Amino acid sequence: MASISDLVQKILLAGYLTIEAEEQLRKLLTIQYNDEDLNAFVTLQEAAMTGRVRQESRERLQRSSTGKRFAPNSPCCYASIERS
């Protein structure tokens, strides 16, 4: 089985985190890992939060909850209600 660091490197190069890779990361995190693996995982989290890496699971969730597909990295807009 690949290390967390190896898997993260592949995900960062692809710019896309598949559901399968996400599951593999979960499994790898339940076993012993080193500082390099932990740092790589944090880097992946930051990449996902800033939009450098898209997440298949998040995209599926957005599609299923709205019935529409959001453009990646686009902010959601909410209507504001003004009080008088």
C-alpha cells in the first residue's frame, strides 16, 4: 500500500481527489504514519480548502442537494434579507 505522502503527491498533480483516493487516505490514517505523511495530508487539506484540488465527494454532495452542478471554486451566493 502506498504511503500518504505518495498518494497526496498524485492527488496534487491531478488536482482532483477521487472518492476512492479519499477512502484510501482514511484507511492509511488509521495505521501508523510519520511526520512527512502528516505534513502531506495538511498540504492536501489546504489545497482542497483553497480550491487547488477539487473533491469528487463534495461535488457529488452539491449536485445531489441542489440538483445543479456548481462550477468548481465558485462562491455560493445567498440572497440577503434587508430589515426595515
